[in-house]
Amino acid sequence: MKSFFLALMLGFSIFASAQNTLVGTISNPQNTPLSGVTIRLPELHKETLSDENGTYTFRNIPNGSFKITCSYMGYETQTKSVEISQKETVMNIILTETIHQMDEVIISTAFNKLQSQNVMKVEHQSLKTLAQKGTSTLIEGLATIPGVSQVSTGTSIGKPVIRGLSGNRVLVYSQGVRLENQQFGEEHGLGLNDAGIESVEVIKGPASLLYGSDALGGVLYFNPEKFAAPNTLEGNFNQKLFSNTNGSSTSLGVKTSSDSFKFLARGSYNTHADYKIPDGNRVTNTRYNESDFKTALGYSKERFTSTLRYNFNKLDLGIPEQGIAEQTPTHKTTFPKQAVYATILSWNNTIFFKRSKLDADLGYISNNRSEFEDSDVANLHMTLKTYNYNVKYYLPKIGNFESIVGTQGMHQTNVNTGEEYLIPDATTNDFGVFGTVNFEWKKKVLQAGARFDHRNVTSIAHGNFGDEGYFQAIAKKFQSFNASLGFKTNIKKNVIFRLNFASGFRAPNLAELTSNGVHEGSNRYEVGNAALKNEQNFQTDLNLEYRNPHFEWFVNGFYNTINQYIFIAPNGIVTNGFDTYVYTQANAVLFGGEAGIHFHPHPVDWLHITSSFERVTGKKQNGENLPLIPANKWNNSIKTEFKSSKYLKDPFALLNVTYTFDQKNPSLFETKSNDYTLVNLGFGGKVTLGKTSFDVNLNANNLFNKTYISHLSRLKNEGIPNMGRTVVLGVILNM
């Protein structure tokens, strides 16, 4: 590892001499300069805004050919190639008006293309857009994206579900590194705070080619907050209030940048009492408190960029085992409860050569999890430490061919220091190599790749044979070869067609291999299976979308076969007063998709009508239903964007009606769920008073206080409803 760091520093010293500059003007077809346009050099991790004269400047640019992307609300996103071979290069760009939403650069895929150029259909959502919906938590906001749901325990714990797959089958990336937080547990949340996150990208389906094991079902890729524009100082204060939980979310951030150095820091604090159900009662001990701190330091020169990011998250959350019991508005958690301390340290470095580049992401993740049953002495205490790396070399472009080769790896240790053991002390080592190529001609793109992965899992024996908490030592090896092939074309000017074939895999986790005891979060005695094999899948994805200035529609379909699907099922035995559940395997299939429209008729372009439908079916080979399959959902929204005034900029009003169908096809140890309809309202805009401006959102969710129980709620078996009506007020003050 030391030699790798020295190589990075050596690369910096060699390539930090040139002083190239890229300048230009952004205007519309009438030659009117456009200010506030976002101009990016994605390959160089650089971004700036055009000034009041429409001009922009990038300094410290190396020689070579790069993509430049311009995006501006109401105008078509443009991507051009620019050749840098002299001290000053001029690139003027004219943007044309459009009613379409801005096209985004997708970071989570291999070649960082615009979404319209991408072989894979990736859902991109800014956190600002999710915030306009007034959701209480990050995962609740993600669950509004078609094809994404959540397994929830009240408001404090939520786990993402992508097309019926959850837990370790969904890989989460934050700050450019994979997030490891003991995600196998049903009562283990995502462990991320939305403060300091710019946007999220959702890959639905196997992404093992890029990410290796655990990307079987998909990837959530969180893009962190961007640095300030060069030579500026910015700050903002964000405050949200939640009526239902007497909750508060506070965030304060500051950031500044010069031409070479960049810095930002953000602190936040969330606190919530028990949530209320529609009859006015509170669900006891669903309260939680969360502190979060993020900071980043960036440095860039002509042929070298480096970004160091740090995130510390402290979570104190109650575990609701009492149902509707003590009624109190307190925010202080009581027993049983969890305390989670999570640290993410990431370091991204890029070295630019004349016609190629080397990108290296290094990460350290620590997840310190304690569980307290009836005292301040932790019964369960697990410390998970993960070191990972991801190194990619972008080969010189040859004609229309772009290609990448890379390697990824992980070293992970789990150590127990509490009285109880949920999983044993263990070490996991991953190593993978991959290559992918992208060929683009006219409006067509062909992308293919292959990857090989190897994983070693070793654990230490603990306890006495036959007793609860006994773990036999294991030494297991898992390996897999995977490939993908994707094709994208414009059938007509406004019609995009995508077809992808991809295989993926997931090695069984420690809980599945070794469990032997009562899992309090699941209220059952769980028994692992050391003979489990890799889950291996093959998925076909089809995407068809149409877009004209006033009407858009899309259709996504998928068929996913999974060999050796791992699941847990009761065996009819009662152990220590709990039903015994054993991990086993069977072949399975999941299929379904999403479809939707977006209508904004002329001349009333301020009116937006959207509607989407999502469906997924999951079955084992013997015809039995898979667990945790979300119910079908029909989501409808009407959004109006009013004309700005002197004091209110970009005002909007939003009406959302979501109908969730009944789930009549539960697994053997689930119960059926009834259908329900939720109505949500939202208003907002930017208020300007003199030189002071602030964004404001006012939302009323579950407006009619509907009593309902989500099929993926872990409180469903106790008959406890989800949250009743809540009003959310959010204010962002820009300084």
C-alpha cells in the first residue's frame, strides 16, 4: 500500500508543470449570454458556472482530448469534445431551448456518459428533488423512485429494495467506496445521512461487472456534495421540522475553493420522538437521534487530482418491541436500543497521461454496532472494519473504442466484544479483475465486459458444541466469472432503445453461513448453513423511452433468474422458546418492470402530469413465493410551476396520489397485505428579501391520515400501522 501512495505522489510531481487554460462563452441561439450554466469536465472532476456575461474559465488543464458538458434548466444538455494542446483554448457553446429535463452525467457506470448516451438505464435523482417530496428519511425518499422500495422498522430503520432484492444483494456506494455496515440484519439500517449528499444513482439489476460480489440486485450510488466554484466562499443552513414525530433535522455547511485547493465541511443533527399512527397513539421506542459530520479536501493540478473525504455518523435508535405501550413525546431512547458509530474515509486520486488516465479509490469503513437489552452494558457489540481499493486504467481511445481495465479488492474483519455473538469473529478477503469496452457510432452504442472474482472467508470457532452461540470455524472460498453485453440505439429521433444482458453473483454472508442463536431483530432462532454456494444470476433488461417537447413515456422490463437463491425458512422446530429458521437454497426467478409517462402540454408548459406503475413477481422453482416482494404500485403526480415574482422565485405546487395494491402472494412465513391510497401535498420556492434568499418547502404527507400497513414493514406481524399524517416544513438559507 505504501508503494502505491508513493507512486501517486511521484505522478503528481512529474505532471504538475503545464499551465493550460480553457475559456469560452455560453449563449442561446439569439446570442444572449447565459449566466449560471453548469459547465463540467467530468474526466477531470472539474466544474464551474458561467458568470453574468456567460463566460467560464478552467485552469490547470493537461494536454489531451476531454469531454465538456453544459447543462442549464430549460435548455438541452450538450456534450462536446475539446482538444487541449496550447496554453489557452477557446470553446464557445450555444445551448438550444427545450422542455426536457436536464440530461445528467452518470457517475456510477463505467464511462461516465450522459444518461441519453448510456447503455444502461440508470435512475438519477437529486436530493433537492427528493426533499421537495417532504420525506422524513433518505431511504424513504429513495422509495419514491420507480422500482425501489424499503424494508422499514418505523421511521428509524430502512433498507433499500430494488426489484424485490434487498440486504446484501443491493450494494451501496458512498464517497466512491462501498459501504459495509453489517447490512445482513433486518434491523440494520442504511447508516447514511442525507446531509452532504448531492444526488443518488440507482442501477437496477446485476452490476457485478463493475462492483463484484453483493451487486447482484443493483447498486445505490450516492454522489457527495460538490465543492464550491473556484475562488468562492459559500455556506448554507438547512432546517426541517416534522409534526408527526416532533422531529427536527438541522444542517450547517461551509465550502470554499481556489484554483487548486478545495474544502468543505458540514455538520447535522436529527432527532425524532415516537411516530404517531392515525388513531393518535405513538409506536413505543421508534424514536432516534443522529449526529453526522462530513468534510472533504481537494487538490488539483494539470495532470493530478486528489480528493480526501471523511464522514462520521453516530446513531442512537430505539428498537420497537413493545408495540403501542408507553405514550411519551420524549426523544430519549429506552431499552432495547442500538448505538452505531460509523466512519467512512475515502481517497480518490486521478493521474492524467497524454491519452489515458489512472483512477484509484481507496477506502476505510468502520462500523461499530452495540445492542442494549435492559442496561447500559452492551449485550451485543460488533466492530466491522473494511479496507477496500478500486483501481481503473482508462486506455487510450482508438477510433470509436473506449476501454477500461481494473482491479478491486477488500480486506474485512469482524470482531465481537459483547456477551452475545450474532456472527463469529471472521476475516473476508476479496480480489477481482475486470475489463470493459465501449464502441459508439452514430447514435448506436455497444458495450461489453468480463470479470473474475475470488473471495476467502475464514472464521474463528466460539462457544461449546450444541449450545446457543456456538460457531464452528470455517474456511470457505468463493469465485465467479461474470460478463455483460449492452446495446443502445435511437430507433427514431425521439425514441431510445436499450437491451442489456448481464450475469451477477453474491457470495453468502457470515450470517447465512454461521448463524446459531436468537436474532432479536427477527424474533426467531436462526441456523446458518456452511455448505451454501454462490448465488448466480442472469438478467435481461429492456428499456424503451420516447421524448418530445411535451410528452415522454418509458417502459422497463426485466427477467432475472437466480440459481442457488439463499433464503431462510422455518423447519417446524422450537428452540429455546423461538421458532427455528434455517438458511437454505433453491433456484428462483424474478420478473416485472416499470412504465410511466410525463405530460407537460403546450402552451401550459408550467403543468407537469406524471404517472408510473411498477410490478415485480418473485418465485422459487417449486412455485412458492419469495419473501419481501413489494406490492405493485401506481404513482401519480400533478406539479405546477408558477411564474416567478420579485419575492418568490421558481414557486411550485405538488399533488401526489399513490395507490399500493394488495399483496396476495406472500411467502410461507409472511402474511397478506391490503391495498391503500396515500395523498400528499407540497408547496415551495425560493424567497428573496433584499440580498437574502432561502428555499422553503411545506409538505403534508398522508394528508387524509389513512391507516395502512406496508407489506415490507417489519411491524406488520404485530398489526402496527405505518405513520399517520405528518406536516414537514423545510428551509434552506444560502449565505
